[in-house]
Amino acid sequence: MDLTSYDIIIFPTFDHHHFYLVCFDVNCPAIEVIDNKENCWVSLKDKPKFLSKGTSCKVRHIFCTYLKEVKHPKALSIPHVAPRRRVIDWGTRENFTSNGIFAMKHMEAYVGSNKPFNCRFNKKGSNNQNK
């Protein structure tokens, strides 16, 4: 598949019974982890040994290997970008059951790392936010 015509590539990730996204904004370049959990446990650590890396760094490593193999024009710039957590206004603290719904809505609404991001979820502190 030729990915040169895509600006954004999203990897839905399921890790430790939790769904979240690892999003590559190829043109910036940027790598953003989008998770509904306020106290996100998703590791962004990057270690030399593959098995010691956080999941988002493992995804970056595998994706960048693919980009090099297909000679993608951005193959040399993305490996040097550190994944970062996207701050969202609708994060939850105690919702452990709806993370798949959050991930689907996040995929639907994400348009890039330097663009507004609004899924139309309630903001923190709303009446039904943590149910």
C-alpha cells in the first residue's frame, strides 16, 4: 500500500485491557498518543532494547522500519520524533469501560497534531463525565 498520499496514520492500540491511539502526523512530523485516561499509564519511554520500550515507541520503531523498506519520503524524519501525549479536555479518571468508544471517537475526530481536536465529549467536571 502506498502511504505517500496520507498525512495521518493512526494505530488503534490495545494494551493491558485498554484501548488508545498512536497517531502519526507525517507532514509535521509528530507522534501523538491519545488516551481518555487522565492518569495515563501508557508508557512513552524509549529505551535502546526493543522489549524495554513503551508500546508507542515500539509502534514507532515498527512503522519506521516499514517506511524505510518502502522508501517513503518521510522515512528519515519520523524515527527522531518522540511520542507525546495529546492533552484533552474530556479526560476521565474512573471510566474503565468506555475506552474503546473513546478510541473510535478520537480516530474519527483527529485531523493532525497542530489542529484543533474536539470529539464533542463533555469537558472535565461535567455531570456525567466520570460515570
